[in-house]
Amino acid sequence: MKNWVDRNLNHQNKYGYGLFSVILKFNQELIGDCGLEHTKFEEKPCVEIGYDFLSKYWNQGYATEAAKAVKDYAIEKLNIDSKSICSFIRKNNKASQRVSEKIGMQKIKEYKANDIDYYLYAFSKEYFK
């Protein structure tokens, strides 16, 4: 866990953004994380919206709510061009695909990484040509 925290803090120091803890307001329980990570897709720089939640909180709207808030924060506060925002989603992860679609992303292309099939989701097809 320490390596993950250090990695996130280093990323935040370098880029000014990273992952946020997602905490339920009514009981202060940590249920996951959601945030932004500077990365590349096929050598093109992009900012990934990523999220990870405890399974008992899946299918309750938390990922969609968090991803939308992070997207809005990226565009409105950090001035990140929406064309460069993406998500990398495993091909069999229908729930995460729905989250991306609900916040306005579209499936751009299929690809394989480390023998795993993924979809690239983004707001702009043109940016990732």
C-alpha cells in the first residue's frame, strides 16, 4: 500500500492531480478512489479517468457520480482539454463501460495490453486517430 500512496503523491506533485479517496458522507467510510492520471495511449499524451471501488458498492451510482465530478474538475478547474481525457477499460467490464458512457465518453477502439483485451473510451475520436 505504501508504494501505491507514494506513487500517487509523486504523480500529484508532478502533474497537480491524481487519485481522490471516495468517502461516504453519512458514515465516513472509505469505499474507493477516483481520479486522474497522466499517461499515454499509442505515444499520445492523455489524462485517464480511473476509479476503483469496493465490490459491495458496485452498481449503486458511486462510480458514475465520482467519475463525473472528476471529469468536471479536470475540465473546469484544471483546464484539461476534454479531447485528451480517456479511460482504459477491460473488454469484459460492462459496468465500467456504462460509467464512461454515462459521463459522455464513447468507445474509440479495441486494443490489447499484457494479453488483456481493452477498450479505449474518450470524448474525442479525432484526438486518438
